[in-house]
Amino acid sequence: MATLPSVSYSITARLEVDAGSSAVGSLTNAVEHVGGMITALDVAEAGHERIRIDVTCAARDTEHAQSIVDALGAVEGVAVHKVSDRTFLMHLGGKIEMASKVPLRNRDELSMAYTPGVARVSSAIAANKEDARRLTVKRNSVAVVTDGSAVLGLGNIGPEAAMPVMEGKAALFKRFSDIDAWPIALDTQDVDEIVRTVQLIAPGFGGVNLEDISAPRCFEVEARLRELLDIPVFHDDQHGTAIVVLAALRNALRVTNKKLADVRIAMSGAGAAGTAILKLLMHAGAENIIVSDLHGAIHQGRDDLDDNLSWIADNTNPTGYTGDLKGSVAGADVFIGVSAPNVLSGEDIAEMAQDSIIFALANPDPEVDPDIANLHAAVVATGRSDHPNQINNVLVFPGVFRGLLDAQSHQVDSDMMVAAAVALSDVVTQDELGPNYIIPSVFHSELSTHVATAVREAALRSSGD
């Protein structure tokens, strides 16, 4: 799949140009000739003899960015002075900061915020620990915890390299739900140490967002923390993905006039995300699902099943299908992939049921080329931002945690996640709904509030309040 120029590889080149030359007019042609795209051109300094110009360009990757710089420098009358990578500039010094919510302008305010006045508040919390949710940042804080073992598509790159991603997650929490989130990158990949560390820091947080922890360890980490802690523990790679998939599928089924309980679903991928999607779809009413992994369909007769795969074999594949992924896709109404690129072809999609639905979510290269899938399927979704119907966790995790914190919930369960999915899908009105719009934009003004309200109400019902 050809990659288009992207702001992710955006550069700004400071150029010096002869004032009387025609070089400025040649810049656009030079960049376009090597496949780049100029997105801004600003005069930084003008003189009678020389002009300094900042040219911002989108590139495909780092090598392509260098070829754009070379092309600019080759224009007669142009000298390249400095080149800045805009993505790296955004990350200088980190993307988040701590800020005080209260003024500290005089001695009185200092004595209330800190000693001696703060001792009264600490004493109140000592008498009733639940008051920490009311009188400290715990009321509005989430720990974003990683061990750096499964970072985006980069794999096991370690805690330091995971920090920019965790900072980005914290920034999204603040932007979309006004939650104060804190990146916690752990220098261990031992399950016992991760669990114990999170348990020890939990008193300062109202929730825990596990992030980029590899399977199968992530299952045990989450399960043990949910048993130990009195605050919600949510593994976004699993449950955030599952909620968005369920929401998008509800709307895709509305487009195709099918029902969740009636459709046959073929899935590719039985890792953390695949298993969570499977369990949430089943909780929501899906009945006929076949899950495949690298070795083909997961069924009870296989001799290579771990605990997770055994559960899948016991609870799916009602006909006992034992073939490969392509065979499970033939005749299916829905394909959901969270696995590897290019495992299906257009011919495979053509063998599916009428008005089929394709969710090819592997990144950056999906399980099937979405342009080819669109030739045969009624609805196609991917994890990519350059195609319609992007399945993106940021659609849901800010609203989910906003609702959990507002309800002062001690847990998150499947009913709350289904409530989030229903709320997310309902943001798309009947008038807006169509094959290329089954999921709202992350910048939709009512998105986070709508999801948060649904989760809060479900959490309060769960607690009996």
C-alpha cells in the first residue's frame, strides 16, 4: 500500500533565497517533483538582497524528508540553513506538565495549601480513607502504566522509549475529558513486580489505565490488579479497542440491516485485543464466531492451546470448523482482524455473504487492502487515519474514565463497556449514518460527555447507588 505524505513526518526548512531571483516560485515544483507536499510557506525575514523563508513540507518517512531537503537545496539561488522535524520539536521537554489549581499569592494561601492547614485535611482522610476521592487529586487522576513491552507497532522497546506514547495518552485524557493522567513507565516486565508496584501507588489514583503491555502477561496483570484494588483497572489495548469495535459494528449492522445475534463473524487474531473484542461481542449478544490465529481456526481438537485459547475454543466455533482463516471468512457476514497485514485478498472478501462488513485493523498495513475490500464489501473500517471509519481507542477511553471517576466507581465491568459502546454508536445520528460514517470523529463536541454519562449511569447501577 502506497504511503502518502503525512504530518507525522513534517519538516520545516529555513531557506535563504536571492531577493531578485525566481527561486521562490520554483520551490513548490521542486518539492512536488520528489513526491512531497508544501503545507506552509512563510517569509521569516526580508531584505533587499536576500529573503529568509520557512517552508513546511509533509513527507512519507525520514528518508523522503531528506530527499525533499535535497531537492530544495538544488534549486538555483536557494541555500538551506536549518531543518527542523516538527514532530520532534513537539516532544522537546515532554508534552505534559503539572500545574497548581490553587493560587499561592500570600502567606494565608500558603498556610491553607500546605502547612499548617493541610494537616486538618490529612487528618480527615486518615479518619475516612474514602475522603481521598473528594479532597485530593485522586478524584480526577488516572495512572497510565506500561512496561514498554508492546508499544504501538514498535514492540518491546522498553520503558524510556514508551514515555512519549504515555505522555501522549495523558495529553489526550486532559484534552478530551479534563482528566489528570500521569505516565508511569516501569523498568520491569515481571508480572509480580508490575502488580505489586501498581498496588503500592494506587492510593494516589482514581483509576489505572494499563497500556502497551504484551500478551499474555497483560491478562494476568489486569486480572490480579482488579482483585487487589478498589479502583477501576482498564487495559485500553484490550477493552478500549473492544468498545470501539462493538460501537462501529452496531452501526455497520444498521447500515446493512443485519442483527448481531444473527450474523456469522470471522475473526483473525487471538491476542489481547482479539480476546477482549470477542468477549465483549459475546456479552452484547453475538452467537456465531470463529476465531483464527497463525495456526488456523481455534477449535477444541487443537493440541497447542494455552488457557486463553482453550477458553476461546470452548466458547466459540459452534460448528467445530478446523480449517484456515480464508475458509472461515467464506460465507461470513463480518470479518474482524487484529492480527497481521495482507492475510486476505479481494477474492476472499468476494466469497463472503452479501453486504459484508470488513474491520481490518492491523496497523499500519491492514489484513486486506481497504480499497480492494471496498469493491466487494458494504462497509469497511481500518485503524488508519487516511481511510473512512477509523477504529481508534481515543474515541472512548477519555469518556469511559470520566464516567468511572464521576461515579467514584471501584471497578469497570462488561455492562459498563457495552454502555460505552452503545453511547458511542448513538452519537452517529440516523441522518449521518452511512457506509463511510459508522463512527464519529474524535473531535465531535458531544462524544466524551455522551460516553461518560452512559458509563457513569451503568457504574451507579452496578454499585446499587
